[in-house]
Amino acid sequence: MNCCVVGLQWGDEGKGKVVDILAENSDVVVRYSGGANAGHTVVIGEEKFALHIMPSGAVRKKTCCVIGNGVVVDPGILIDEIEGLDKRNISLDDRLFISENAHVVLDYHKAEDQHRENALGKNKIGTTIRGIGPCYADKIGRSFAVRMADFRNVDSLKEKLKKIVDYKNKVFAALYKAEPIDANNIFKQCVVFAEKLKPYITNTTKYLHESIDAGKSILFEGAQGALLDIDHGTFPFVTSSNASALGMSPGCGVPARLVDKFIGVVKAYSTRVGAGPFPSEQDNEIGQTIREKGNEYGTTTGRPRRCGWFDAIAVKYTVAIGGVNEIAMMHLDTLAGFDELKICKAYRINGTETTFFPSDAVELSSVECIYETMPGWHEDLSGVTSYDQLPQTTKNYIAAIENIVKIPVTMVGVGPKRSQAICKS
């Protein structure tokens, strides 16, 4: 079976854990979008792995890992991850494949990211300053793009970098009065990157289609969440790639018809990082309680996440645009202790009730949530090992969400560990 795992909220849903679990029965795991702005966490026993570019299946020693063409690769961070896993006796030799068409994030992208955010002041988007947006912009602009394939010929890359950095310096000086970047330093970094990454660079589209023809099981891993999708998310407070399930095909070259199942990952509540509209946000004691109990601080940035009640209208929307078949709901244990819980079941916009999500940030900022209030639970769920053991109030909460989003919840998470995931029969 080929399966795609995608976040259905604003990211940080727990995709890493779900991918790690499913990777046990997968031959290949493919990361198809985003860059080092993602943070996927896998906990195995007492060991914690925080991955930013590497597919979460990397911790499975027999699983092949593909970084698709839709990913923008920060070579320094990727090398750190490869070497970090190697130090923990997890080798990527002969099982990591990086697309030759994946674009490369370099220091001038990060500088540009910072300059832009500083210039926006109070209107900043709230990026991770990892250079993701500027790299995708260069990809679309084409003329100043660097791809992984360029690491095969560093002599040609040297000339290309001179032209790119010269142009960037002119722009930075004119717009931001910034100090110039040294093209030679960028090139020296790239020589080191190329030496370490060349063995992994290949035509991953060819590799994936050969794997499918050979009957191998492929697991596709999205980054961020569908509400951050550049086209279908809460624009402009989004990421720079198609973070929904719709990004899978262009991000790796495999058509959606070859995927048997799309699994959407959600938290049992809602969170988002950075600026942008968030209808069900609880900027109060409730939100702070969720934040502390759920350890809601960014894997990549450490920033505190904004927290709120489960927004079923937003999830119903991302299920619809992504063709999602079933849901994995993480962090159920975090909600233990509340006397009552709320689920956003509709919006009110200018006095009119709607159950369709308006992704436009201006319109979304004006919505009023209409909630369904349900009894909470006080039982500790962290030791629950089967769905039947869950309190009836927990089952009722899950059923209410299923009733609104119209697809089943087939997996629930009751803690961060690999073992703390329950499949619903």
C-alpha cells in the first residue's frame, strides 16, 4: 500500500510520530515539500529525534529515505542530521536519495528572509528565518536558482554564485542598506556541502517509479500543515510551498492515483505559530494550560505556540481539498483535566452562519466561532493501550469531530512515544 501523511491544521500536528509508526511497514519514505522550517519529532523509548529535512522514517534502519524535488534543502542542516543519526548508530548509507532537482537554501536566502521581516515591522509574516521563502522565490524566478544537481560541478557553480551574489548584494544595499555577502565564502561552503552530499544526489522520480513498479510500499510525508498551503491556506500568513496533500504529486513526481490512502494528522485541539488569523484561539488561561500540558513550543524555533479549541470547520476544509480518507488524532492526553471541551462546528460571518472555511486572512479574521460544548474527562490517558479503554467522554469527543468532518478517526495518540498510539478498530 502507498500512503500519504499530511497535516490538516497549521502544522505541528504530530506527523513525525505517525510517519514513524507507518514506516515500520513501508519500504520507502518520501519527504515531498517544505524545508528546514519543519520540525518532525520521533520518540523511541527514552530517545528523542528532532528532524527538519530528513524523512521521519530515517530512524527505521531498513527504510529507504527520499528527499523529493519539492523540498528546499539547507545543506548544512541536512549534513548535521545525517551525521547526528550516524553518531546514534543510524546510518543513511545506501538508503538516502536526494533529488537532483531539489533547490538549495544558502546564506543569502536567510539574510533576505531576515531583511524582509525586519522591513515589514509589525506587519511581519512570522517566518522561521530559515530562508525558505526566498529560496522558493528564486526557484520560481529561475535565473538565480541553485539546485542539488549543481553540486556535481563546483567549477560551474562558482561562476553561477558570483552572478547571484552580485545581484543579491545590489538588492540588499538598495532596499535594506545591508552589508555585502562574500561570494567566495558561499562557494567555500558549497564545496564542503558537495563533497558530503554528492553520493546521495540522484533522479528520485526515476527511483520512486521503479520502486512502485517493483511492488514496494511507499509512504509520502508532508511538512507543515494544509492551512499553511501557499495556495489554499490562510494567505499571506502561510508557508511558501503546497503544504496540503495537493503538494505531493509536484513535490516528488508521483501522481495521486498511485496513492491508496491519504491520512490527515490533527491535534485534539488547535495551535499555530506566528502571525495570522486563528478563529478558535484561546488567548487566556485555557490556552496557557493547553500550551504547558502539551509542551507547545516550536521544534524548529522554540517559539510558544498559540493554542485554542479544535476547529472542525478548518479541518473539514483541509480534508476536502486533500481527498483525505482518515484521521490520526494526536495529543488526546493533553486535554485531560478540563471539565468541558469545545469544538468549533460553524462560523458566523457578518451575521450569516457557514460551515465552509474562508481561507482569506481578512475574512477569516472577522469570523465568530459557533461551538459545540461537551463534557471533558479527568482520567490520565497516557497508559491506555486500546481504544476500548478510553473513557466514554473521550470517545464522545472523537465521535463529535467525526460527525462534522465526515471521515473516521482511525488512530489516536495518548503520549509522545511510538508505543502511545492506538489504532481504532
